[in-house]
Amino acid sequence: MASFTPLTASAEAPTSQPQVQIKLFTRHPDIAVSSAPLLVPTSLKRYGLSQIVNHLLDTSKPTPFDFLIDGVFLQTTLDEYLSQNGLSSETTLTLEYVRSVLPPVHLASFEHDDWVSSVATISTPADGQGNKGTLLLPGQSRILSGSFDGIARIWSPSGDILAEASGHSGAIKTVGWISQKHFLTGSIDRTVRLWSYDETDSTDDDFAITSTATPIAEFHGHKSTINSLSVSSSKNQFLTASSDGTIGLWSTNPDSCPPASAIPQFLTRQSKKRKTTSSNLPQFGPLAILTQYQQSLTTATHSAPQPASATIFHPHDPQFAYSTTWSHAILTHDLLTTSIIDTRTTSHPILSLCALPSLSLLACGSSARHITLHDPRASSTTVSQATLRGHTNAVVGLSPSPKSEFLLVSAGHDGFCRVWDVRAIGSSSATGDGSWVTQGSLYMIKRESGEGGKVFGVEWSAEVGIVSGGEDKRVQVNTGVDVAGQGGDAVTVLGGNGGKAGKVGGAGEVKL
């Protein structure tokens, strides 16, 4: 056991009190401290432990930290944690510390005429440099929303409608930006439309902007609703997931696509308020249609395909892609050969999907109200790595944090978005298969309209924040959770020991 050099205690600090030995570690090299054991009072909570870390880091300004023990955030004193878990003070506790995050704050809500099915954002960072493909000035952002009224709208962050894109003969289910000048919309009319977007007289004042959204092409090939789409700018391609059970691979350059071979007729009641136009657009087909089954199998060896709910490109290699289905499957596709190279079967229908690239994990939202984390690599022998529980209805939208590899946001039919930290996986197994269960989300975002209803889509943008849309007919913008403690007075820690293993005296705590 390492020796300890006591810190100098103040005259007011108790000289005798229960203590416990701890070891500190973090996954962030820029805030790492020595792993040497420390003897600390059991009366400490998060604030007092933050004092210790800031002292060891010798920071000029304090940074608040949160602490996890066995994957559970510490919310009590160390003494209470020991008692609740039947541990003695002779136990050495290993504490993982992470920067504290601030809760999301409501910024704005933009009202539609109908339900909002999906959202997507695009921005030029404040310190960004313009280039040939840049339309927006540094610091400017745009929000694209798709609605059940069949219209896509482009908004400024202040809530001004800059352009409307109408033409689909059914509700829009999914939208996505290709670049600042082009975007895509997918509909229940079984088509995808490519649009050009332009702004003139663009200044810092959004009121002075004149914008237009013009359809360029229409893509045909699916036999049912387009549920989601994913864009690869490096490959100039996009993917679509359809209720017909297939994944479509398309080029964002229509000239690289074959002509559409057949145009299915879409029969549905038209809303009186829906703007419709005759489609005289050039019509194109897919580069490939991927099925849920190996092509070598005959139709007699499997049942009818279930709807494909979501698809994304591999975050590091767009030659590969992932898709999820209502038939509980996570599929890995080789886009070059259009073959399935891996199939993982889960316990429930999967409705949403996103990648956590640095962790080599896929997050999958299910109809069973939870999110499961999966390692899709062939070397992984466990189907599910962890389960995030907290929603009370289906999880239909997922988006990773643009600033932290450990955070993501989810959208649920329970009417809430939830922010999660995948490091907080709890300490008990859910099913006995080696996977872990969370103690709950970090934060829950309610609908500020007060009308409740399902949330259908969400995206976490570094510049805009957490953007969501739902049954309340609104796009809602909340700040993304961020690191707290960027300002304020420095924390005073009693004494000093040069960052070596030591003993921290005193029962008092300073709030950071």
C-alpha cells in the first residue's frame, strides 16, 4: 500500500473522522491525474471530490466533475454509498471522473401545420472558412424539417421560414442535407426528392435573406414508405431504408444513376391543405437495392421481409453500411458487392440507429422502450453490450453528441428526448448475458408546447443544439449539454502536496 503525505488541515477541520481509500481515473488524457491511492473523508460528495481533482490538476479555474463507481453516478456521500452497497471503509473505491455537463435549456419552438417527422441541421462554424461549397456565413446555421403535410421547410435558428419545398404526394418521413446547397426528402409516396437550396443577399441579418428550394430530381425504386436516409459526402451517395424491407443505394449525382424503370402509382387521400404539383422532374433509379437476406437464398427459405427502419453508412468506411429491421436484425452490408456480411439478431424490433464511432458501437432504439448498444465487429461475441432504460414508449430517434464520444440523445413516442452517457451502464446484468443496464438518462427534455404527444425525430448539432420534432407540430431547439465550470473563482483546497498520493482533511465542501 502506498504511503500518504497528509495535507495541512485548517484549524476548523475535524482531526478525526471516517475515511476511505480511493483511486481516481478518467478516459480523457487532458485531465488525467495520478492513479496513486488517496485517503479521503467518507463525508465527501461530488463537490468535495471535484475539489480534489482540481487540486491535483492545479487548475486556475475550477472544473466541476461527476464521479462514477462501477458505472453508476455517485449522488450521495461516500459513506452513504458504502452503506447502501454493504461495503466497509476498508474497501478501496475506484472512481471514474468525467466533466460535469449542464442540462439542456429550451431556446425556441417553431410551429408547423402538421406533425413534424424529421429534422436535420447544417452550419458553417463560427471560426469556419468559406469554400466553393459554402453558402452560409461563419456562425450561420439552417434547420431542415419534414412534415406530415408533405412539405419540407428550412428555418433560421431565430424561427424564420426561409424556404418551403412542396411536391411530394404524401407525408415526408425523413430529410437530410447533402451540402449547404442541396438536400433530400423521403416520403410515404415511396420516392426521394433531391432539392437545390439557394440564398441571396445573405448577411448576418436573417430577415434580409431571400431563399429558394427547387426540386432537381426524383428517385424511384422502393415499393413502400421511405423511413430514413443517410448521406455519405465522401462517396457522393446516399442510403434509404424502406417499409418494403429493402435498403436503397443511390448517387447524389443523378447523372450517375440509371433511369427509373417503373414509376409506382401512389394512391392516397390528399389533404386539402397539402400543396401538390405535377411531377415533371427527371426520374432516376437506384445503384442497387439491398435485401434483408443473402442473395444466394431462395424466396422459399425465408418469410416476407419486415420493414427496414433505419440505415447508416459505416462511420469510417463508407464502402460498408448498417441497417436495422422490425424483424429484430442488425445487418452489415458490403456496398461494393451488395452482400450481407453479418447479421445480429436482437430481442425486439429496432426502430432507430446511430453510430458511436470512437467506441465502435451502434446504438439501436427499440419498440421495447430501451436502447441497446452493440459491437458490430466480427470479433465481438456478445450481441448486446449494454442497455439504456428510461423511455416508456418506443425509441424512434437517436443522434450522437458532436462533442463527446460518450453522449447521445434519443427521441421517444413517450413525448420526451433523453440525454445519455454510455459510461453510466450500472453494475448489474440485465439478462445474464454479460450486458449491462443503465440507471437512467442524464437529462429528460419535455415538449415546451405543453401539448405533449410523440417525438418522431432528433438531431444533436454542435452549432444549433438538440433539435427535435413531433406530434405537437413543432420543431423544438434546446441547448446541447455542455461542460460546466468554464468560469468562476478558483477552488481553494486546503494545503498541497505536489500532486502526490495524500490525505485530504476537512469535512467541508466548496460548491463549484
